[in-house]
Amino acid sequence: MKALTVFTGKYGSSGMYANRLAEEFGDGSQAVDVKQAKKMDLDQWDGMIVGGGVYMGKTPRTLKSFLKKHLDELKNKKIGLFVCCASKAEDSQITEYFEKNFPSELVKKAVFKRVFPGGQVMNEKAGFFYKKMFDQMAKFSKEEIDELIRDTVNDFTK
């Protein structure tokens, strides 16, 4: 299955997960930042996975505007949604993340709604506060992340 993973994020974890998903899907699949995706023809993709980091309970506006602009196209595709979150959210909070940040049509239609652990990557954009928090965030092993990616792809391709 040829899948496009569209992501946005501040510090690198969303991009890392998106690229890992594209690798696992293979078959010409790609991961692109939402800014690149705005200029792409979405018809060439069998399925799409869309997501990004959650900051103070919200995803970035760039993701929301992409979803709004392409909603009709996305409703006709196999879709998966994800958020990256540094906190250990309760199930009710996770549901709220998706309901507040994604169009309800996509939330209902999504093959999966996955929360990936944030704080796995830190880039140069990280400020002092984030760097201090980063040291205290739970880190997952390569094997744990590999399993999470495989499970996600398996759920999507069922």
C-alpha cells in the first residue's frame, strides 16, 4: 500500500515517527511536513496518515488548516491519525485530543488513532524549558518504537 504520512511538529518526534511509518509501508510511501503536503497532489496515495505534536492540548494551526482544506479528499481515503504527546495521558484525555484537533468525519473514519510518545527526539529549536523537560521524559528503546511502528502499519493495512 502506498501511503503518505503528513506531519507537523516542533522538536522532531513527529517527523521521526512519520519517516519510520513511511519506511515500514515501503512501496513508494513518503513522509512529508504539512507545508510540503499543501502543494502535493493527494490522488496518487492509497492511504494517508496525518498527525503531529500536541502542545497544551492542541495541534499546530498548520495541521488544522491542511485538514480543513483537504477534508473532501481525505474523507475518500483510508486514513489514520496520530498525535505525539510527552505526557502520559489518560484514555479520556486521548479521546479529547483527537476530538478537539481533527475533523469529526476523520475521527470516525480513521482506521487507527494512535498516540506516539513524544520527547524521543530533540532538535535545535528546543528552548531552555523544553530541554529541561526532555531530560525527564520517558525514553523508549529502538525495539519498543519498532514494535509500535509495526503495530501501526499492521492496523492500517488490515
